[in-house]
Amino acid sequence: MKKTFKGFVMGFLSAVIIGASFSFAQISWQSIYVAFNAANVEVNGNKLESDIITYQGTTYAPVKELSEALGKQVEWDEQTSTVTVKNSPVSIDNLFSDMSDFIQTMLGVIVGGLITYIVIVKRAIKKLKA
């Protein structure tokens, strides 16, 4: 009886351990057919150099390369397998060099009146947020 009970307990514990290990596996692997480089992806006239994949009518590009081409910061969290895309910080030097067209327009329009000046500033702020 002791031997049978001991065998039952060992079998039960083995089943629980093996079952638990399979329940944590959330990644599912399967074979799919994709078209490599069937589409070109350009950001501001610059073509992405990585392989672009098309699958079931949707084009997939690497998050890192696409985000960086858009001026965003990309972070990878190994523990949670999470990609985070953030706006890049704006330095005051970049602000003025990127907005020289706004500043020139703004200086020429200040004499024309305050309302026009405010509209130009709103456009500049929208550009910064983009």
C-alpha cells in the first residue's frame, strides 16, 4: 500500500510539473509563406534597407529601423519582450536649425500683426510634436 501510494504521489507530481511547464509556453511557431522585398518602404525620401515582408496583404518592416527613420527612440525590454517607441528629446540647437523657415517667416510677419504671429507659432509647435 505504501509503495502504491508513493508511486501515485510521484506520478501526480511529475504530471503537475510537466503540465505546468507547458502552460507557460505562449509562443506558437508555424510555417507561413511571405514575400520578401515585395514592397519598398520610404521615409522622407529615404528607402529602408532592411528586408520588408508582405504577408496576407500587410507589409511588415522592422520596428527599430522604421522608428529611427521617423526620428523616434526605440527601447527593448528583454524581461517582458516589449518594444517601446518614444519621441526623441528636442534640443534647443535642433529646434532652431529645424525651424529656420518658421523663424524667418515669423520675423517677417511680426510687423504684420499679432494674430499672424500666433498662427505661425502654432504651426511650429505642431511640427515639434510630430
